[in-house]
Amino acid sequence: MTTNKPTDSNNTVSTSQEGESKQELNKKTSVQFGISVTVGVLTIILVAASAYFGIIRF
């Protein structure tokens, strides 16, 4: 008994928009990563400083 596997070639997912090269997409991704890390670190510093000076309590 064999099972039939669908051979639909239209199920590929496009990871980038039309006209956008892989290099441009990599550059965008690295910029987004850098910004998100910076925002995360600043948030942690802000929360720590606020707790230290007694503005917020845990």
C-alpha cells in the first residue's frame, strides 16, 4: 500500500519582496537586530537605574 504525495510546486515561500536582493535583505536584518539589541539594553539599564534610585520597587 503506497500513499500519494502531493507534488505541488506552488508551495514555495518567497522570503523577500520583488526587486529586493538577498544582500539588501541581509543589511536590513542586521540593522533591525542592532536596533533591537540597543533598545533592549537601554530598557534594562533604565529599569535597573529606576530600581536603584527607588523610583520603582520590585
